[in-house]
Amino acid sequence: MAEIIRTYKKHEGGRYFNRELSWIAFNERVLSESLRRDVPLLERLRFLCIVASNFDEFFMVRVASLKRQIRTGRRVHCPSGMSAEEQLREISLRVREIVKTKYECLLDDILPQLAEAGLVLKAPETYSQTQKKFLEELFQEEVFPVLTPVRCELGKPLPYTGNLRLHAAFLLRPLQGEDFLVPETGAEALAIVQIPAGIPRILYLPETRGTVSFALLEHVIRDHAAQLFPGYEITEDMFFRVTRDADLGVDEERDEDFVEAMEQVLESREHSMAIRMSINKSTGRLREMLTDALALNSSEVYMKTDPMDLSTFMELVDLPGFDHLRYEKWKPQDSPYLPEESSIWDALKKRDVLLHHPFESFAPVVRLVREAATDPSVLAIKMTLYRTSGSSPLVQALEVAAENGKQVTVLVELKARFDEEQNIEWAQRLERAGVIVVYGIVRLKVHAKAILIIRREEKGVTRYVHLGTGNYNDKTARVYTDLGFMTTQDELAYEIGLFFNSITGYSAIPALSKLVMAPTALKSRLLQMIDREAQRSTPENPGRIIAKINSLADPEVIEALYNASARGVQISLIIRGICMLVPGVPGMSENIAVTSVVGRYLEHSRIYFFHNGGAGEYYCGSADLMPRNLERRVELLFPIENPDLQKRIKSILETYLADNSQSHALRPDGVYVRRESESGEVSVGSQSVLYEAACNRASIAAPVNRKEFSVRRKPPQAKRLRR
Amino acid sequence: MEKKKTLIAPKIVAVVDIGSTAIRIVIAEIDEKGDWKRLDRATKPVPLGRDVFMSGHLTRETMLQAIRILSGFLEMLSGWHIGPRDVRVIATSAIREAKNRDTFVDRVFIRTGLRINIIEGVEENHLTYLAVQHAVHDMPGPFTRSSSLIIEVGGGTTEVMLLDRGNMVAAHSFRIGTVRIEQQVRPRWESNTQMEGYLRENLRGTLEIMNTELRLARVHYFVAVGGDARLAAARAGTKEAEHYWIIEKADFAGFLAQLAELSVDEIVTQLGVTYNEAEGLYPALVIYNLFLEATGARQLIVPDVSIREGMLVSFALGNTSDVRAELYGQVVTSAKSLGRKFHYDEKHAIHVAKLALAFFDQFQNDHGLEHHARLLMEVAAILHDIGNFVRSSGHHKHGQYIVANSEIFGLSREDIRIISNVVRYHRKSMPLASHPSFVSLRQEQRLIVLKLAAMLRVADGLDRSHQQRVQTFRLEVAEGDLLVDCTHQGDISVERYGMAVKALMFEEVFGYHVVIT
């Protein structure tokens, strides 16, 4: 514990926590879920996999950026006052501890228990004869033909080792008496083999006697490596995986051929500066040779135990047949206000609808776009797409709409990191279908989530709007908690139209009165609302701010919150990830409390509440409180003005604040402490409470004109008729 | 069988406005009653005015930029399924004054299919007036009880309308605007105070002339139209109703004083506006303020409309509507106000106008002119003797000059040219090939001039004595003769005598011999 305190309270009297270390702390909280004995086994494995892939991204982007700062001398000031070197040092220390905890948990706890439950990772020495034969055949027929061993010359740069790709390295020595095969007699050689990505890494084995057993591809390759190097003896072997700088900017000056520019960035990501090397053996000469060849220093080399690269273990988490090792399924509920059997247009004209995913189904959003695609009265569909897939039903519906002669305008954010490749592919497909595709905005990422459907009805034009806090991605909508708001309010729809005109290039950036847009107005508006709360706060009637966000990293916003706290405003922040604000410090932030919820769903919704002297204001949107969101992204915050929906949002916020089962509280010293229900207190898991609420809503307000009742009973068990 | 009333879905129309700092589009839904709802809008800055007010020409780059913007708007139009019939494209001073405007208009048409309609300053007035009326129609204490001034400061021109108890007494278009100031004058001064002094000096004469048209001190309603006024309103005013803000005079002065201290860059950051918006803001507000100070108004009314909404209203209206009739009335009032300025014989003028209109209406089948020509007839009749202000001898020529160089609310430059020619030919010589102002008209315009002048001569002849003796008449055609059957008071021998001369042109144009019976 003492170690942690030193890390976060580096500067006495510091006003901010370090951003990177706060991010690491978030992953510690995720990791702590995988250590929980009351969490089902495969879910614990899932949390481990998530942590692993989170860190991959962290190294590619954040650590790379720190390293580049040192290299180029172009330093970015860190509000916590830590230099880039200090940050790298602390990161390296923290990550080593996390790796240690992670592997202890995996090897000593999760894998043995999984084996007991019938899911077995077989070590090569335990393969049965049949299994050996099976793997031998597999190697000869499928693996061997695609392997490309590369011999490297010592002291020369390494050949291509890609980014995040698992490799095997071998140290070779020519066999005695066969040196006619080798040009340089007696020389040692280094050879590298990429573990092919086209073959599944997890190989399910035959003859398992009621269990599911699997081997790992890299083990099979290692064990057959002798065949790859005839005439040589393998004296040493090691697996390694290199992480590279992925934070490469695309040339923003290129607009018409931006897609091509983006493709070049993707290409260069494979060859950029190495940031980290993970290895599975700490002894021997290979480690040293590779470290030198990649120009890394020892603090950038991370020792992992076998198996490496946990991110690919996600496949096991969802393996069919092991439901008892997973959370009980929560079926996303239908919204009672959008019954399948009546027109979505009529329903939305009647009332605004708020959807809370994934407690409530994402299907109505897909339905909205699908119906618009074929509805003869619909003139146009406009939407933003940030992270989605080509197989997404939304993308398909948009294609259909364009083929049906609707004007379809889609803003595709190519710069959504790590999704670039697939974005390019389906964006071009949409373009071919006749969709107007806007490939983002120069120097800004479009992060706002909005759909506008223009429908010409008998009484005139009606516009249907969907605004969300999460991406239009039906897959992530099953695991990210997000809010979606559907409305036909004229004023809001008009402003969404203006928003689209500006991001489509038709118009200069408009002044908006309902919506708040970044980067133009959002930050100043937030600061103004925080300040207003501070101004109005009196001891009798203190101000109140509640925000639920993913990250808080903007010093100006933090200072405004400190100021509001000093004026007596009671501030509750529910922040999943990074929080640079130091809460609970007398004289600075004693009225601010920060909690973080980590549960089976990834908390993602962004909600802002301001007491505003009794006339409470509620906003939802796409923006977190980070400089990049407020200054370098196009984001939207939208007001919720309907009193019923305000009530619902209030209760959502209260549920999160009351959580004492999935939540941590942030202490002034930077330590997150798990909140536990005290004796006599009810244990509140916010996500399960919210799921129950969704179920209740769905059952209470069931529409009357159903064709049949949904009956609650066990399935009929009657005996079969006898003749 | 009773006709079933079918519900007609409101029509969606668009107005594109090519101004001196930006090109804008507004898309609206118009119902049968002429009410409209704004559905969509877009604005893209483009420095048309900067080009034209500096060099007189639109540069190639600016033209390309404009065409790119219009292509974007075309995409918007197609999204709304708006066909070419439901789009109006108007261009104001920047394009109007560009020496290569024809090339521009043609290039735009070829590239986009959009037909640009270049409108005149006074016509701009008329559209603004329509828009303002729509915006403030629910204002307590309507225009009709007091005097009001409507002003729009644009990039190239400033439009001013004066209304006396709701009646248009004058409409002006001054060649002073924010872009023009920026381009032509700014280098000459160093501080904002100097600029204000310069503008004040420049407008002094203008305000004096306006004061003769309407006592400015009696103006209670000061309506400020335009983007700069709206910007000020959003910051220093309060939104009083759906379509307008009110700014108290003191608040406006305070806001102006605050701006005077700021550079354009500071305005951008402190007010959160674009550079394009910030650039002309201060000079525009200074101009508003100079006019405001000349009036007795205690506040500014800032409607959220512009010439584009005026165009929408005019779109929405047929020729028969009340608004159209009211507009017609405003044009006539404005013409009379011009007459008064030149001390015309009002009784004679109005009487001749009445006779001329009666003639126009009864003779409709033979002259075959459209409704708009009737308005030109009325204005020409009102102003036919205005040249007497200079000298009785040759007053038709003086009159032509005065009219050609005046502004009449609601009439375009083309209209004014026709009217000035009708005034020219209401006596003496018929048009000749050596008269350049006649020859330069298009053929159909020359025909209108001929027909109107011929009828005006007869009507004028019927009041030769300036005594309004002929009250009404009936026209009857009998074998090549046009018989004018008059009811009259007193002796009309002067009129009878005069007709012989006055009717020569009529005979020439229509082929009838005019006989007073």
C-alpha cells in the first residue's frame, strides 16, 4: 500500500493526479474483479483478457507518446508535475506488479479451477499419443506450409516483427558434420518465426474424456521447430511480442485522398518505433539479442510466463457449454413505449423515449434506421458512425436506404483508433451504394452520436432524432452502458440538422441554443454551468453537481470544480476511468466525492446534472471531460427537458451513487477503496438494480393490444398422450 | 357532388442568398395560408464583397469557392427533394456591383443549374420589410400607431425604410456597408474612435435628408435587421417573442463601448464568434447606433429574420393576398412621399393617377398588360409632373431625371427605369432612336413605356385644368374611335381642347382616335 501512496502523491500539495497512473489504477480495479471469488470463473478470465488488451493499447498510444517526448525533446507539460522519465519509470514499476498479479491469478487460480471444471490447457508434456499424432498432422498439413522462418544477422536490424504479433525466436548452431549446408562454418544464427495469425491459436484436442482440452499453436510450432532448420541445432528458444508506436498522425492536409493517407498510416504502424517487448524467458542470450536489435532498454522488456498474449483468450470466455461459469444472462428488455406492433413513427410522435442500454435493448435504434430505409415518406437519413462494423445491421440498413433513393449522409470517423482498417472497407462499400460519405473533419475527430431522419408526412415534415452517449454499434451496445434519447422535438431536430450541415461541409459552425457542441462551445458552457452553481450556492441551499463520466482530465474543469467545492457546492462524480481531480482535500475539494463503478458491463454513459437553484438541468452526451474531448473532438451534449425522463435519469444517478458492491471510492491519497455494504446495510449493485428496473418497466407498461400474453410459468410438463 | 377537400401537404421551398460575406440557404415549409416554418439553414463564408468593393471584380478563386458552396447546397436541396421550381437564388450588392457579374451568373448556372436573380437595393428593402412584418406582427402597440425606422446594415449597402404610422414614406439604399468600410476606409484611420467620427461625418447629410422625409425624433420603433444586430441581440438583448429580441438603448451603447476596446481577434475569442462574423461587427453596430441616436427610440427591435425570410414570404404569397395589397399600398405611399419632397401638385397628381388607373382597367383587353404594369402606371401618374420642381419648361425631362435617380420602396431599378421613361413621354416628343434611355430598354419594356405613356397622356389631358373636373368616365369603342363618356363638374372645354394634342400618341400606339363625348 505504501508503494501506491508514493506513486500518486508524488508532489506534496499537488492539485492533480497523474493521468497515466490514474489510468493504470482503473485497470487495477478491473483486475480486482478477476480476483474476486464471488465472480464466475470465465468472467474472471474475461476481466484478465480485458486488462491485457487495455495495456496493449496503453503502450501503443500513451507510453509511445511519453517515449517520443523524450526522444524528440518536444515535451508536453503534465499537470501533475511529473516528467516523462518519471512517468515511464512509475508506469514500468506498476505494470510489472500488475503482470505479476495477473499471472499469479491465471496460473494459480483460474486455470487450475477451469481444468477442474473441464476446460483444460494442456502442457506439451501431458499430450496423449493420439493428441501428439493429431498435432503432428496438423503441423505438417496446415502450419508448416505457411511458416516463414527468417534468419537474422547479428548486429543488423531485425526483420519485420510487426505490432502485437506473437513470434518465436530460436538460437541456432550448425550441426557437426553437416556444415556443407552452412556457408559460414560454426557461426551462431538467430532465426525468427511469426506465429501465423491465420490459424487459430487455440487448438482443441481430441480424446479428452469429457473435458474440453486445448493446446496452443505456438507450443506446437516450437516443438516442431527442428524441422524448420535442417542442419542446425536449436540451442535456445523464446516467444516474444513487440508493441509499437501506434500514435501516428495522419497527414491532415490531404482531404480528397484522405482514405489513402489513412491506409499509409496503418501500413507504417507495423514498422514504427518499438515500445515494449514481452517475453516468456528471462534467461539465455535471446533476450539480450532481441532487446538490442529492437533498440529497447531493459525497463521496456516485460517478462511474462507462458501463455503469452492473454487478449486472444477471450475466445475461451465465450466458449459454448460453460454457461455455469459465466454470469447469469440478462436479456435486454424491450422499451414499453416502442411496441413492435405499432408504428415507430406514431410512437415517437407521442412521446420522447429514453433507452438505457444494455439493460434495455438496442433493437429500437436498429429498427428506426431499418424502417426509415424502406419507408416511402422518408426523404433523408443522416448519421454519425464512429466505431461500428461492416456487418452491422445499421450499415446494411443505410445501404438499403441509399438504394431506395433516400439521401443518406454518413459521417465515418476513419480516425477511430485501431478500427481504421475495417472502417475504410465498409465506408467505401457505402459510398458505392450511393451514400454520401464524409470521411471526418480535418484535425478533429467526430465523436458525437446522432441520427436524423427526415420524414415528409401529411401535416408537414417531421424529424426523428436519436442522440446517444454510445457508438452506433449493436455489438458494444450489449456490453457498454449507454443512454439513447429519441425525440421529434422540433427545436432539437432543427439544431441537429444544423449540426449535420456543419459536419457535412454545407455550413459554417452554427450557434446553437439547445445543443452544446464541442469544440466550439462545450467547454466554456460547462465552465459557465459549474460557475453558475458556485455563484448560487448558499449554506441554506447548497449547489449540487452530479456527473457520470468515463474520464476527468481537464485541468480547467477540475479547477472550476475545486472552486465550486470551496463555495459549498456538493459534487458527486462517478468516473469509471481516469480521474486527475484530487477529492476530499480540506480547503480544496472537501465537498467533492469520486466513485468508480466497474461491473459486468463497461460503464460508458455520460450524464451531467446541475441543481441550478431548483430548476435542475440534465444533459447527456458523448463528451468526457478530457482536453481531447473538449478541444479536439466534435462532441454533442443534449438537454433532457421532459420531467418524466429527468426523474428517470435522476434515479439512475442515485443508483450509481448508492452502489456498494461494484464500486470503489477514490481517496485523497489516490488509492481506490472498494465500497462494501456495512452490517445492516443492503448491498446495492448498481447494474443489477438498473436491470431490475428495466424488467419492471417492461412488464408494467406492457401494451394492451398484444396478440398473446407473456405468461410467467414453467414450461408445460404434461405427459405424452397414450394411445 | 361536393368537392372533397384534400389536405395538401405543405410545400418545401428554399431561398439561397449570395451576400457580400457569405452564401446562405434557408429551407422552409410553407402552407396554403402563407405561414412558414424554417426547416434547415446553412451559411458558408466567402469574400465576394472583399473582391468587388476593392477591385470591382470577382476573382477566379472566389467564384470557384462560391460554386463549391452552391454545390453543397444542391446536395441539401436534393436531400429535401426540392426541385428547381421551388428554389430562389438571390444576389445582392457584391454581385450587383461586380463588373464580371454576367460571367459569374452564367458559370453558376452552367455548373449548378441555379438561376441567380440579382436584386436591387430597394427591392432588398421590400423583402426585408416583408420579413420584418412577419417577425413582429404580434408586437404590442403595432407599427401603425407610431413612426418607425427599419434598417439593415449589410456588407455592401445599408438599407433604410421610414414608416409614418405604418406608411412607407421613404426607402433608401446607401452604399455604405461593413465590408466596404473594411476594404476602402479602414486603412485611413487608426482607432475605433476615428472610425466612428468618420462614419458620423459621412452619415450627417443622409440623416438630414431623412429628417425632411420623416421627423426622426418622432420615430419610436427602431428595427435593426441583420446578422450583426442579431449577434448583439443574443448578447445584450432579451428575447421578447418567438421572432425578435429587444435591446435597451443603454445596453446597446454599453455593448458597443465594450467592443470598441477589443481587437477582431479578441472579439473572436471573447464572444465565441467566427472571424468572419467578428470582422464587420463593430462598424455595423456603429452604423446602427448613429441612426438610433438620430431617432427618439429607446430600444432596438431585432427580428430573427433577413432578406431570405422576406423571399420566403413573397414565395408564399399569391398576387391577391392582403400582404401583397398592403405592399402595393406602401409603394404608392413611397411615391407620394417622393412627390411631396419635390412639392408636386398633389391633388392633380392623385387625380391623374385615379383617371389613369380607371383607363388602365377599362382598357385592359386592348393593352393586355400585366398587373405589375398597373402599379407602374399609378406611380408614373403620381410623379408625372415632378419635374416642375426644377422648371416648368421641359419638366418631363427634369422629371425623368429625378425619378431615375430616386428610390421608391418596393420597386426594382428596372421598374424605376420604366417609370422614368413614362414620365419622360407623358408630353411632347414621342420616343426616338436618339433617346438613349429609351433605346437601352428591352423591347418588352419599351412597349410597356409606350402603352403606359399613351394612356397617361389621355388621363393627364382629362385634368388639363388641374381642377379635377372630370370625375369618372366610361370608355366605348366605335369604329376606330375611342369614346370617353365623362361625368364632370363645370366646364371641361379646356380638357376637350387639350385632348386633340394629348391623344396623338394614343392614336399612334393603339390606333384609336380619342373623342370626349
